[in-house]
Amino acid sequence: MTELLSFGALVLIAIAVTEVGKKAGLPKRIIPIVALVVGFCLTLIANLTGITELTIITGIAVGCAAAGTFDIAKISILGK
């Protein structure tokens, strides 16, 4: 249960950082890459045991979830 809560928290933080990048004027085509990098870096910070296969996979999942969650919410709420 703790891992699921920390994953959700990392996704929320990655969404927030990605949004700041969008507001700062980053091109839309590199936002998914920014989300992946932010997700990976946040996972490394949260997991102090070092880089393992699970850390890499979790970092990628956090970045993908951050990029996809915002787009899905934008489409369903705003209809764009």
C-alpha cells in the first residue's frame, strides 16, 4: 500500500513540474520528454537504494503517467 501511495505522490509532483515547464514556455513537443526525465529523477530521489531495474521501470512509469494523466484529464474535462 505504501508503494502505491508513493507512486501516486510522485505522479502528482511530476504533473506539477511538467505544468510549470509548460507555463514557462517549453515547446509542446518536448513536454513528454520532460515528464519522463522528471519522473525518473523523482523516482531516483525517492529511492535512495540506488539505480536498479525496478527504479528505472518505475521512473518511466511515473513519467508516462504524468504525461498521460494530464492529457486525459484535459480531454475529458475541457473537451479539447
